Amino acid sequence: MEQQLWIWIMVGVSFAIYIGIAIWSHASSTKEFYVAGEGVSPIANGMATAADWMSAASFISMAGIISFAGYDGSVYLMGWTGGYVLLALLLAPYLRKFGKFTVPDFIGDRYYSNTARAVAVFCALIVSFTYIAGQMRGVGLVFSRYLTVDINTGVLIGMGIVLFYAVLGGMKGITYTQVAQYCVLIFAFLVPAIFISMIMTGMPIPQFGMGSKAADGIYLLEKLDGLHKELGFHQYTSGSKSKLDVFLITAALMLGTAGLPHVIVRFFTVKKVRDARKSAGWALLFIAILYTTAPAIAVFARTNLIQTVSNKSYETLPEWFSNWESTGLLKFTDKNQDGLVQYVADPRINELVIDKDIIVMANPEIANLPNWVIGLMAAGALAAALSTAAGLLLVISSSVSHDLLKKIVYPSISEKGELIAARISALFAVILAGYFGINPPDFVAATVALAFGLAAASFFPAIVMGIFSKRMNKEGVISGMVVGISLMLFYMMKFKLDFFGGGTNEDWWFGVSPEGFGTLAMCANILVAILVASQTQIPPKKVQLMVDEIRKP
């Protein structure tokens, strides 16, 4: 069958499954809408958490950035993996024992303050909208190539699909949809990797294939280093970033992971604390399958790309090149008019511009794999982006309807009214998310990395101190969160969005990139919180007893 027909079949079947699950598991109460009725099994919750966690940034963009940045791209791999371990061991069981619906719920009750709750709602919205911009951008990228529409139209189509099952099913519908999406995305990620590993090295396990010898007897990584040197790029297996920036980016991704509201809320959906621990273990296993494969895909794709296009005649390039060129995500400009593709590091000579986010999706086509594999890749990429977008939408809608409306503005609202408010806020959230998806500040992984910085600067200290410090009070945590989120927003807007005069890389404070600045903003949050708390009243006795109760095994 033709490639486009396979794509329609794979995407159509997967979407039919998602929509069917949403209709079957529609939420009929606020408890089902927010936390799936707290009745999800550990294995199912582990798969749903993995799908929620492995967004477009993980599926589409992480291998892409490792592919182009080499060693420097490993910060995303280390930060996101380590951060999940931190979340699973340090926070998840305690938050589940607290037994509320959302992160602002925890902060509002633990710090006995609606002001703290309101600040947490603001932070949740900022983090979630920054994160969802990357997901909607990922949806647009997939649709633009596989359904032959422009990126903006692709974002609009994705908005409609996410809105349907997120608004109808709430957390209950999203959870079981994400179980199906995990199966689709992991199968789509592994199959091309296994095929290409076999073709390039004869090794069926991609993780081992990456370090094996190619058909010409040269180790694959050694060959890639040589290709990079020939083209003037930095050696693939060594880094160019400063050690300080690498450390701070990794820390921001780790600590931001532990503060992400859409991941934390997944641990509220299981029956008991023990199940929260079990589901965290299952999720880590499911996540590791993809995360250990991503570097191998990066190496395979980068090697194939350079060998396929570098110094080749434009007229003889394979069909995949023109397919991606038509999306505008890959551009060739024949500067010297010789008809050959000059792909080199020097921007004055280089004739090929490649969007980092296409490398994983283009990988099966570059390797000339069967059309059904390309169709499977389309379904997997959409599953990754849509699963996380749905989880984020739920955080946004619950922050507005439950934490803002129910807890602060209109406490006497009925359960039916709250459910309607949640669905209306999800509608507006989808519209705003679509706008950010059409106008993102950067490529998918970098946009998402900023969301982690924001989460690290705002939520992580408030949650950790709320669990482990009986002395931390409302004045301290409010001051810390305001300072942390404000610093990160200022830095992000200055150096990513060119607000406040903009600036170049040379203007970064202490040489720290916006992706790593979340760690410094988090430190500022902690220092301010401790200082203010030490000069104000200790929390009430009942709050201190609440902290003791949370920490009991």
C-alpha cells in the first residue's frame, strides 16, 4: 500500500480507539473528572503516567536535540529521567496520602491560606501553558507532514481532538486513553529503532547497536565523530557547554519534574499510598524503555542524515527530502549554484537548514523503511503529543474550576456547576494553548524545558518544604513562590522572547542559559522563603500535626 494510505489507517485506527475510550469512560462526577474516582490500578496508572510524562518533547524532540547537539543534548536525558526518580521517591507517596485533587489544593491547605492557593493557581497556569505550547507545536509538526497540511492547521486539528476526550472524560477518560496511547507510542518508537539498528549494525537491540560496529567495520560513534569533524561540527561525543550550565540545566529539569502539576496529579488517581509507590515504579520502567532508546535513534538518524544528503546532488535526493521540504521544516538554498547540498557547520557556506523536531519522524523515511512503519510513526508521534496535552488541559481546568472558583471565589457552587465550569475552562484553555502552539518561543524540547524551569522555581520548594518542614509558614512560601516565578519569567522573557531589551548568549547572567536558570530561581525561592518564615509566626498547631500525619509510613 502507499505511504499516505498507511498513515491514514494507523492514525485513523488509533484515534478511533481514543475517542471510543473517551465515550466509554466519560466522567459523571467531579471526583471522576479530577482524579478518575481514585480507582486506577498501579500498572494502568504507571502506563498512563508514562504517556503523560513522555510528551512530544520526549518522543519527537529529545532524540532530535541529542542528534544535533550530541553530548550536550544528554542534559535532557539525565534531567528528565533523574527528575522522575526524585518525584517518585521524595514527593508522590506523601502527596497521595494528603488526599487532595491538585497541587494548589495541597499548597492552599498546607499553608492555611487562600492567597497561597491563588499564587499556586497562577504558577500552575503559567507552567501548564508553557508546557502545552510545546505539545501543540508537536501536534502541528506531525499533522503538517503526515496529513499534508500546514503547521497551523495541524495545531487546530489537534485542538479539536484533545478537547473532545479531555472535556468529555476528564481524568477518568484521559487515564484510560493514555494507557492506549502509551502502547501506541512505545511500539512506534521501538519498531523503527530495531529495524535501523539491524540494518546499520546487525544488532537487534538499539541500545547495543549504538555502540556497535557498522557494516564497514568502524564503530558507529567513531564514524559519526569523523563525519562531524569533516563538516566542521563540534565532535559528537564531547560537549561544548560549560560544566556549570550543564549542571544547572540538568538540575532544573530534575527539580522541575518533581514540581510538574500534571504529573503529580496522576498519583492522586490510585486507591492508596502503597499503590502510588507501585505505580511510580511501573512508570519508571515504562519510561526507561523509551529513554534508553532515544540516544540510539539520535545516533542512527544523524549518521543516516549526513550520509544521505551531504555533498549529494539535489536532483538525486530521495523522496523523503521533498516531502519534508514541502512542510517548510527543511530548507535547501543553493548558495554556490553547483546543484550539490553543502551541509556544513559554517553558516556562510551551509545550504541546508533542518528543524530539530523532524529528525525522529523523518528517521524511518531516511532509512527507507516500509510504509507501514512510517504510518506507525505518525500514530505514535500524535499519541505522545496528545496524551500530555490532555493531562495539561486537566490541570488548567481543575486549577480554574476547583482551586480558584470552588475554593476561593464561589465556595457554595454545586458539584454539577463545578463540573460545567471545569469543562468550560478546558475549552478556553485549548484555544489559548492552540495560540501558543502556533506561536511558540522555541522548538519543542526547549519550550518544554522552560516549563520545567518554571516548575522548579515555583512549586518544588513549596511542596518539599510543605512535607518536610513544620516551620515553613504561609508568609514564607508565598514570598518564595512569587520571587522564584517572577525571576524565571523575567529571565525567560528577556532572553527567549526579547522582552526588556532582549540580549545575546554573551549577556546571560553568570553564563547560565534560560533552560538552566530555573535552578538559580529555585535557590532564590528557598532563601527568601526561609528568611521570611524565620521572621514571622510559626504555623498553627493543627498544620504541624497535618505535616506529621503526612509523613507517617
